Amino acid sequence: MGAKVGGGGGSKFDLGQNSDMNVTPFVDVMLVLLIIFMVSIPAATVSIKLDLPPAIPPPPGTVVKEPTLINIQRGQKVFIGEQPTSLERLTADLSTRLTADDPTLPPTEQRVYIRADRDVVYGDFMAVMNTLQGNGFYQVALINEEL
């Protein structure tokens, strides 16, 4: 019943050239992969069960000991708290201070905190660390400030 208008030269069953890409199979494959990943990801995460003790604050009236701080400033200036000292006298002054703070523990078993100015030379900082570790002070913690 239909007639072909406008020439062409092909048969009446000729569909012509299709230049559009069929993305349906691609979308189907991607959806299947998405479902597979959504199902497999929760099984891949590993959780470790820990039985941690509850945090118990100290009883009221308990005196909390202030930490012992070693402060380092530019120019090899070293302080224990606010008391100035030198690198040569550091371990002797620190032992005296720690023994006065807690006479029940040996000074080398007590924790010491170190903080340094931003412009301290790295070699000066490491000289303090090496002096402490060379004399048996291994309970050393570093203090930093969030910017």
C-alpha cells in the first residue's frame, strides 16, 4: 500500500543506515556490576571486636600531676618547665626534678614531654633527644600544636 517517494534505488525492505549507538547493553552491564559491588563490599570490610575498659575519671579531690616539660627554643636554649638549663646539665637537672615530683619511681621510668619552637634547628632538637636517650630516658613524648 505504501509507495516510496523520492527515489533511492533500494528494495522496499531496505531500512537504511543507522548511525545511532545502542547503549542499552552497556547500561545493563553497568547496573549488574553495580549490584555485584554493592553486595560484595560489606562482606569485604573487616571489623575487629575489642573489649575496651570504660573510661573512669579520677575520684573527686585527686590531685593530677602536671607533666614534666622540656622546652627548646632557638639558640640551643633548653628549659625544664620554666627553669633554664643547658644540654650538659639536662639529665642531672631532669633527674632532680623527676625525683622531687615522684620519689617512688626512678627518673628514667617517668614520662617526659618535649616541645620545641617552630624555628628550632633540627640538629638542636635531636641533640636533646640523643642526650635523653643516651642517659636512659626512653619515656619521651612529643607535643605538637594544631595549626
